[in-house]
Amino acid sequence: MATLLSRILAAGVFAVAAAGVCTSAAAAPEKHPKADKVQKAKAKAKPASKAKKAAVAGTAAAAAAAAPVYGADVIDEPDITDTVVTDYACELGNKITIYTNATDSEHIALRWKKRLHRLSRVGTTTGAQRFENPHWGLIWIGIPAKGMLLDSKLNRQLANECKNAEQAAPIVAAAPAPTNG
């Protein structure tokens, strides 16, 4: 019985001490010594002059001019009349259709997930065909053996091992020439 009473007494003392600490902290919030100086300095600061405001506005306008502007040709669905259609079957059952136009080698239309996207050619040093749509973050890379679709905004592959009918055809090796022996 004595141990039970001592435990109850200890719990009560602990609860009273905790309550005392909480109320004293809430009753008198401490201020940082430099907080008053910072508040006074902000109050005394002069409003920005007209020249300074104009410079800030000029910087903002220059930044807006440097930012890429996406026209309707990048955001809206492209026109696919008079195009050559190439269907690609990709791994995991994904399908991609690419529309190319003989008169415009700088752009393709790509159908992915029931939506058409216009992609613009980007030069490469490897000879691979690379097309991008920066607004949607799509990148199509085509090499002779396959193609792949990437999402540059999420940094992941959307479709890989994409092959058209010609690429998917099995390669038949030529029979070796008979040797005279």
C-alpha cells in the first residue's frame, strides 16, 4: 500500500510540475533581443524610389521575355491531314502513333493516351531523332532499333521498346556460303 501511495504522489507531483511549466511559458512569451531592432528598422525604411521601382519592373519584364512562350501550335492539337501514319507497339501494351508530313521535317504529331501532341525537332550529335514538346514535357527519341517516349517534367519513361512494323520484323540472317573442303 505504501508503494501505491508513493506512486500516486509521484504522478501528482509530476502533473503539477508540468502544468506549472506550461502556464509560465504561455503567460510570458519571450522576445528575441534583436526582434525589436528589426521591427524598428523596417518601420524606418524609406519607401522605394520611382527609379528603383522602374528597375525592378524592367528586370521582371526581361525575365518574362526570356521565359519560353508557348504558342497555340505547342498546346493545341495539331492538324494531321496529309500525313504519313506510323503505329508503334511498345512494352507493357502501350501504343503510340506518329504522324509525319513530307513538307515539314521539323515537326511531328504524336498520339499518346488519346491525345495528339505537336513535337518539334531538336538537334542531336548522335544521329538519333529527338522531338520535344516543352509545354507537356514530352520527348520522343527514335533510333533505328526502337523508340521511346519520356516525360521531362516527371523525369520518367512513359513508353519504351516502341517498334513499328518494320522494326518489329524478325531479322533473317543470310545462310553462310558453302565452303569447299
